[in-house]
Amino acid sequence: MNQLKILTIDDDPDILDVLELTLSEDYIVFQGSNGEEGLTLAKTHSPDLIITDYKMPVMDGRQFCRLIKKDILLQHTPIIMLTGKGEVRDKVGGLEAGADDYLVKPFEPNELLARIRMILRRTKRSLDANPLTRLPGNNSIMDELQYRIQSQKPFAVGYADLDKFKAYNDTYGFEKGDEIIKETARIVINATQEKGDRETFVGHIGGDDFVFICEDDIADAISQEIIKQFDAKAPLFYNEKDREKGYIVAKNRQGEQVKIGLLAISIGIVSSRKQEIKHIAQVAEIGAELKKYAKSIEGSSFVRDQRAE
């Protein structure tokens, strides 16, 4: 695994030495003595996190933060501001300029390391989150799958996908389509909270594709609850006329006008109970196959992988 990079900026050589000693065991460290030098280093090395002093010559921490947050390639880089003891104005100024956190000098090295780990976790989740639902995205999903595979405990992965969503989007528009995706996210979360446990993970692959990862023995109950809640909610997204008819008229993939039923949800459950899951691609391949089969069934449904080694 590649080491993360941290840029430290301070005009006090002693502080830079302390930061080097504290961070170098776990991170690759670059150092600058003022904001201007730090800005050059940031653009050259693209650090994963920046620690900067507030009061520095040439360019202070506040100016530095503002320039970083204006740079489209660096604006998501988290910044920890170092301030003097009791200097409330510096803390406020740093946060207003875009710093994500601050630490008062002299600082406790273990506290600094804890703050760094927290901010890096938070930043990773934020950058990976789906912009529409704010659920964890593909990187987080892969990390969770890898963790489950390595744990060697039985687990299940539910791949959920909406049926007839394209026809709905074409008829009612993207804004209404986005509402359905957000409502589906709420339904999946509610179902996992009601039928799952604390370890149950929910992610948003993209579009109308969702995933939940849980203990194998609760996957069916979660799927049933998702279907129950979705089928109760889906008709409410149609106007009264279409709801009474039970279908809309829209173009199919061949461009023909046809009657298309109301939205449904299909779930394919990949289980490690009867077969050994060795890698993430194996899960995705089986999940795609199961979801395709579930979508061939009229209405909302879930299917479970029954194959054994």
C-alpha cells in the first residue's frame, strides 16, 4: 500500500523537526518554511494532507489556505492549522479561510496523529460519496468487500437495481428520477436498520444501482423489507392517471411505443456460505448474473445464489 503524503509548513525549524519525527514513521513528509514555499510544494507533490502554521513570513497560513481552496486540483486537500496558545482570532481566521481543523502549539504528538487519521478518513468518505445520495461510493464498497473476504466469515452481498427506471426517467424527467433514486437510498437504509445489524454496510454504485453487505443469515430479511417498502412507495411517484392504469406509454430500446409497467426493484444476493469468495471481481460477476435473472421476473423480487463448490 502506498504511503500517504503530508506537507508541513512552519517558519520554526524546531516545530518542523517535531513534525518530522512524529509523522515520518507512517507518512511521507515534505516541509516548507513559509506559505509561498508551501504552495509550490503543494502543487509539486499533491499531498494528501497539509499542516501549516498560522503566523509565517512571506505568506501566512490564512493566505495560504485561501489559495489552496481556490486551486481546483488542491481544494479538497484537508488542512490542519497550527496556532499559538489562546489565540482565538487565529483559530477563527484559519477556519474561515478554509482550514479543516486546528491544533494549539505546543501540541501532543499522539493527538496530532489521531486528528490526522480522523480527517483522512472523513475526507476519503466525503470524496468517495455519491453526490446525489451521499452514500459511500465504489472505493468504499470495494474496501468493504475486501475486508469481508479477508475476514473469512460468511457474508452476503445484495445488488439492488430498479426495473423500468429509464422509461420513467424519459417520461417524468430527470428531477423526478433523482427523487426516486434518493427515496430508494432511504428505503435501503431503513431496511438495513430494521432487519440488519451494526455491521451492515450500504453503498451506492451509481445511477439506480445500490449494494448492501451483511451477515449471510439476514440478507433475505433485508431484501424482503426493501421490496415491501419500495412497492408501497413506488406508485406514489406517478400521477393519478398512470397509477390507476398501472403503466405508462414510453419507447422501448428499439424505439417503439409500448406499455411499460410501474417501477419495481430487483435484488441479487451473492453468498459466501456455500462457496469460497476469493476476490472482488468474483462477487461482481455473480451479482450481475443474479440481478439479470431477478429482472427477468415480473415485479419486485430477489434471488439468491444457490451454487456450491
